[in-house]
Amino acid sequence: MIDLKGKIAVVTGGNSGIGYASAKKMKENGANVVIVGRSTERVNEAASELGVKGIVADVSSLVDIDNLVKQVKDIYGKIDILFVNAGVFIPAPIGQNSQEMFDNQMGINFKGAVFTIEKFSPIMNEGASIINLSSINAYTGMANTAIYAASKAALNSYTRTASTEFASRKIRVNSINPGPIETPIFNKTGMEEDQLKGFAEAMINKIPLKRFGKPEEVASLVVFLASDESSFITGSEYNIDGGLNINSVLN
Ligand SMILES: NC(=O)c1ccc[n+]([C@@H]2O[C@H](COP(=O)([O-])OP(=O)(O)OC[C@H]3O[C@@H](n4cnc5c(N)ncnc54)[C@H](OP(=O)(O)O)[C@@H]3O)[C@@H](O)[C@H]2O)c1
């Protein structure tokens, strides 16, 4: 088992999906975990199920992030693990992307991620680990994902620069690029049931391992990157996608 004993971890978007599974696994491995989400009800429910601390903050608001950092600092002092995971997926074809759709995805997936890191930076311990949850969409031209993909590509670029700048403090920064993972994110897109089914079938057809991933499988990678087992890894990206990135063309 990976040892996270004594480490303080903050997981944004920790009330659902990959964040929830990662918070659970971090706690099982000994970390003291804080989950962050934007809904008081959902955060409180998840925090009580997991037996961890829950703090409500909308990461698209710098005021909220300031309050979050202050609360974490007052309770824990400094942190060792920052899992920057909160994100939204709002698919639309080019020509139908509204300003609101742009601002939401960029404001949460990129600006929210950047300012979570910027503002937690002063209270990160030497040797800490930052893990950014990106997507394989950062490298694909998948239809209907132009803004989402750009938000994740921007995040991966930030990861590289951040890993250089944080190295002097022995803080590591890495990105995870999942393929399709079974989480509630798809039900939040407003797509109809039959559209979602068609999307899933088409996707599974293209994935060499012929299935969606599970949040727990991503959580295992998160916990590894959060731990001292990955102490020489920084500025890297990990695909976790059942082989989708192979792009085998024929199989
Ligand atoms: N599932 C996939 O196939 C997949 C693939 C590649 C990348 N990802 C990325 O993985 C990350 C986690 O997504 P998921 O699949 O686990 O989806 P999810 O179950 O919908 O979880 C997303 C989490 O982020 C939270 N969140 C969204 N906007 C927020 C905001 N402004 N402030 C604070 N929290 C916010 C959500 O809160 P609410 O409960 O309030 O919505 C939820 O807790 C995202 O960054 C997503 O882009 C997912």
C-alpha cells in the first residue's frame, strides 16, 4: 500500500467522480483529506460519507479560492498534496459555443485550476505534489470539444511551466490525461439518454480495452503521483485511457 500517512491533501471537485474516488483512496492510504466543491449539500454529503473535511468553494471565483486557502491554512497550516480536479464538460459544435459556455469551461477548467495553484502555493510544504486533472482531449480533435479541449491543453502547458518554477521548492507538478471514465460528468452535459448511449458505444468501439475506465483506476494513479513513490517524476503527463491514444487506425 502507498503510504500517505501524515500528509495533508486538498481535492477540488472531491464530492463526485474521480475526485471522490481519489479522496477515498488518499484517506485509505493515510492522508488527512479536504474535499472542495461548489454545492454545500453535495460537499457535506460526500464529506460525511468519506469521513473527511468538506469546504465549499467555487474555483471560478478568486474570492472563494482565497477563503478556501485561508480556511485550510487556519486548520492545517500547510499542505502536501493538491489535486486540481474540479472541471466541467460542455460539448458544442463550433458556431454554437456561447460566451457563457466559453467562460464556464475556461473559468473552471483553466482559470480555476491556475488560481487554485497560485493561491495554495504559499502554503505548500517543500516536497509537496500537485496533480492536475487534464484530459486526452488536450491532444485530440474530437468534434464538439473545441473549448473543453483548449482548456485542458492550456492546463497541460501551465503544468510544464509550473513544474520548472516549483522545482526549487522540491514541489512536483504533473498532469493526468484520462480517456472516458464512468462518472456523472456526462449526465451534466444536457445530452439526451439515447445520445449518451450512442456516444458511449462509439467511444467503446474505439478504445482498445473496449470499456470506459473507472474513477478508482484514475484514483490509483493520483495516489501514486501524490506519494513519495513518484519522487523523481515532475512535469510529466500520464494518459489513462484504455489505449485510446494509440490511434491504431485499424484493429
Ligand atoms: N469522466 C471523464 O471521462 C473525464 C475524462 C477526462 C477528464 N476528466 C476530467 O476529470 C475531472 C473530474 O471530472 P469527473 O469526470 O469526475 O466529473 P464529475 O463527477 O462531474 O466531477 C467534477 C467535480 O468538479 C466539481 N466542480 C465543477 N465545477 C466546479 C467549480 N466551479 N468549483 C468547484 N467544484 C467544481 C463538481 O461539482 P458538482 O457536483 O457541483 O458538479 C464535481 O465535484 C474534470 O476536470 C474533468 O474534466 C473527466
